[in-house]
Amino acid sequence: MKKFGQVTMFGNNYGACLQAFALQHILLENGFEVELVNYGGKKIVEGENVNPIVRTIKKMARLGIFGVVKYIINYSYIKNNKAAYNNFRKNHLKISSKIYYRNKNLNELNNDYDFFIAGSDMLWSEEFLEDWKFYFLSFAPKEKCFSYAPSFGQNALSAENVVKVKSYLEKISKLSCREEKGVKLIKDITSLDVPQVVDPTLLLDANIWNEIIGNNDRIIKNKYCFGYLFGSIDSARKELLRKLKSGFDKVYRLSNKKEGTTVPMDYVSPIEYLRLFRDSEFVITDTFHGLMFSIIFRKPFIVLERHDGSKWAKQSDRMVSTLEMFGLADRYVNPEKIDISKYLTLDYTKYEEKIEFCRNKSLNYLMAVLEENR
């Protein structure tokens, strides 16, 4: 049987882990052999020993005094959360035992796998420029390389990277992209017409995700609004959250790992993350996979614009593109200009046909690519 190397991100990020699981699940359920390529990037390679004290001092220097204090305060949460991610990867993902490093042994991949599939997530974002040789599959011959739903994150590349990306793209046999503007970007760079496909998480319906969750128990018994937010909580967002509190028993917010969580748990694993979406009455988010799981579990939601100056605030095209795909563009809102009462319900019967069409089209494309190389 031919073996696929799955090239994507699956670190300590809910969306990354769950999209990696979803694509792998599809391949395994259809009888393909696949494992995630364990990529170490520029990390210390095997056989090199670094004094742990020196490593700790360097880490503290990077964090600065305020960062160190914050790390100490949140240490228990960080430790438990890392353990939860490790447990999810151990029980739900097939990962290569060998680690591949950027500057050491990528060439060995060709002997270890018959084909490679890159995607999903923002593999092709300029934020990960140093790892592009891996994420664009440049280590393998063209006939072994495919992509499924990778993202550029935004709709343009800096001029100095266009030539580089063109050379990478032309060496991938079957190309697809997650966002419409990514499809256009590929067309502009290479003149190739490639399909827009949905994120792997959306290839699995709510019933399959409920099987992964494994039970119907609720973390929070009462009706609640769930906020999954990475952007900073400025005055406009605080006011919006305050207004939401008047309509629900509680508003629970889960932020990124650096800020901790207001959810009533010591840590939140990817499984519990799914449960928080599934059991909520309403979702407020500014993340791509927050949007995905709102749609998967058919929740009324809003996606907040981000103007916090962070690098991820520039990556809004991926949310807007998906909302436009399903006819839900009005759910992308400015927190300063929203009448929240207009958004508390969402009749999915108006959008079901479009969602299922996009899912089936994407799944058919993926299966056609895979069957050609079984």
C-alpha cells in the first residue's frame, strides 16, 4: 500500500490539531496509509546536547521580566494545557516516530513516503517563510506532491516572495487552496486554475465530531455564550461581552494560551474545546476555526474584525472568504458598530444546501486525487 506523508501544523493550537485530525481521518477511513510528518523546523537536532540551564536562561531573556512573571503565574495552566495537547496527539493522531529537521534530513522523506499532501492551515503564509521548503514540499519530486486546502492567510505576497512561491507551486502536481483569494493569487502567479476547497474540519459533520468527543456530558450546565477570542479585549469588545451577558446565564471566554481562560476548568483539551462549541447557545469569535466549529455545530455566531495591530489581524481574508462562500458575510462585524440583537439567532436551513454543496465538492476533489494514487 502506498504511504502518504501529511504535511501540516499540529502543535499546541486547537484549530491546527483538529484540522490535522480531520484530514487524516478522511484518509484512514478510506483505506489509505498516512501519518503526519513530525517536523522539527530549526529546533535542536537529534544528537546535539544543550545544557538545560543555558536553555532556560535564554528563554527567560526572550520573555523579559514581565514575560517571566506572567509565565510563572500561568505555569500550572500552561503545563496542564500542554499535557492535554500531548494526550490528544497520542490518542487521535498518527505521527511519524522520526523527526525531520529543516537543515538536516528533509531529503530522507522521499525514501520514507510514496506521496505527500500539504494542508490545511496557513502553511503558505509569509509568517512561516523559513519553513516554506517543507510546507511547499520542495524536497520531493512533483509527481509525489499534492495540496489540500492550504492557506496564504491573506490575498497578497510581498514582491520579493512572488518568484519564490511561483517556483514552489509549479512543482506541486495537484493544487487546491482554502480561500477564493488564495485561488486568485495562484492564478495570478502561475496562470493555473485551481479549486477552492473547504477546511478539512468541515469535511466531517457534527455526528462524526460527536463521536470524537465521545459523550453528551456538558462542561457547563446552564445556557451560555461562548467567546473564543485571540484579539485583545479592548473597550468595544468589553462592552459587547457585557451586552451578551444580559441574554445568557453566563458568557465564558477562552483566549489564547498566553492569556489563560475564564472557562471554569484548569485547562481545555481539543476535545473539551469541541464540547464548548457544541453545547453553547451563541458563539463570538475572531478566529478561523472558531468560525468553522460554529458552522459545524450549527450555532448562531459573529466573527469580530480585528484591529489590534498584531500580525494575525492581517489574516482576516481567510474568515471573510469562508463567510462569503456560504452566504454569511454579514456575520463578519465591527464590534463598535453592531446591534447584537440582530445576530442572536441563525436559521441554517437557508444555508444548508450551500454548505453541503461545498463540502461534497471538496470531498469529491480530495477523493479523486487520492484514488489516482492508491
